[in-house]
Amino acid sequence: MSHADEIKAIIERRIEALRRRDAAAANAALDKELVAFEVAGPLRLPAEQATDAATTQAWLDSFDEGPTVTMEELTICADAEVAFCHSLNRIQGRRVDGQSVDVMMRSTLGLRKREGEWKIVHGHTSVPR
Amino acid sequence: MSHADEIKAIIERRIEALRRRDAAAANAALDKELVAFEVAGPLRLPAEQATDAATTQAWLDSFDEGPTVTMEELTICADAEVAFCHSLNRIQGRRVDGQSVDVMMRSTLGLRKREGEWKIVHGHTSVPR
């Protein structure tokens, strides 16, 4: 499998875990020192918060359909131990309060291979102003 | 010079060129096929617009002081031919209409080494909602 194929598989596994609302499996791709720039503030989310399964689970449990993530224009640039990728991600679902969600976001991920495994060490998600 | 030092030098040269309001020099770091996610819409800025020196020059010429860019928490992950970096960038200056600018942005860059030279192939800039 090429480096890019390995990374694509990791991202797809994470998306599949989110769809099942399985926070622990989704966060398994995240490095413990993740530097996270999220859609909402602060400028930089502390790593312990960004990688915390309970926080992710609470967000996932606010959905009763989805969330599904559909990647468009995914581009992966990978060397032996460093990689990044970017895509336009459509997030769809329905909140437990009945509110439907359908938004497009820009996503950039930075990855490092550590002890033979790719980990997401940086995530930048935004919507344009 | 390490890969990370080479990349730091390129970013600092670009920032210095912006401060001089020299769009051609600033854009020399950008790959022609740059995938740009900018603070303002659209979701993805067309490469020809994101790399166009005249467009950048018009933006720079809207300043009569700066713009200066101060990077905080710069982290560079670089392999032989692929690299990414992220930082919190403070942009300061004064517009020709007298308006002062002082904003913090999140910046992520993706780079590739092509024919011995690092080029910025992806840029993601945002402010949190």
C-alpha cells in the first residue's frame, strides 16, 4: 500500500467511526499532542480537549442521524514519515433536538508516522467568513 | 541546513516581502497549483487568483503601514520532499483609509520539494467563528 493509500484508509476509518458515533475509535487516529484549529474558538484547542473521547462522544451523542462526512477534492501529499492532506468536507446529520445539519467545511490534516503508524498531529477545520 | 530550517527561511522571506509590499517576491514561494483556503470565501480560492501577483499587490497597496506578520507557536514537520507547518499569525498594519488592522489568524501550510526547491502547494488560513 502506498503512503497515500495508508493515510486515506486512516481517514476513512475515522469517518466511519464518527458515523457509528464511536468516539474512542474515531480518536484513535489522533496523536496525543494534536494541535487543533477548530471551526469554533479558541484559536487553538488544547490537545487534551481535542483528543478527549468523552468530549467527542458528547458531540456525537447530540446526533440521532449521522454525522456523515463526505470528502470532496481530497488531496494527499505523503513522504515516508510526514504527510498532509486537504479536502472539502460535507457534514450531514440530524441533531437529537430535530435540527438538521448540512455544512461544508475546509479540512487540512498533518500526519507523522511514529513507530510504524500514521497519526494525525495537526487538524485545521474552518468555514469561510 | 535542515529541511525545517529551509522552510522557515522561505516563510520568513515571504513575510518580509509582504512587509515591503512586494507581491511578486511574496508569491514566488507559491506553487502555481496552490490549493488555497482563505479567511474569506469562497470555500477554495482558484489557484490562478491565489497566486496572481496583481491581486496580491492590490491587497498590499491597501496598506500604508505594514502589513507585518508575527508568527507564534510555529511548528514545522518536514521530511525529504513533503512538509507542513502551522502557526498563529498576528497581522498588523494600517490601511490607506486610516483603518488599523490587528488580527490573529490560524495558518497551516503544506509544502513539496520540486526540482530542489520547496514550494507552498497548500495554504489554509482562518479565524475561529
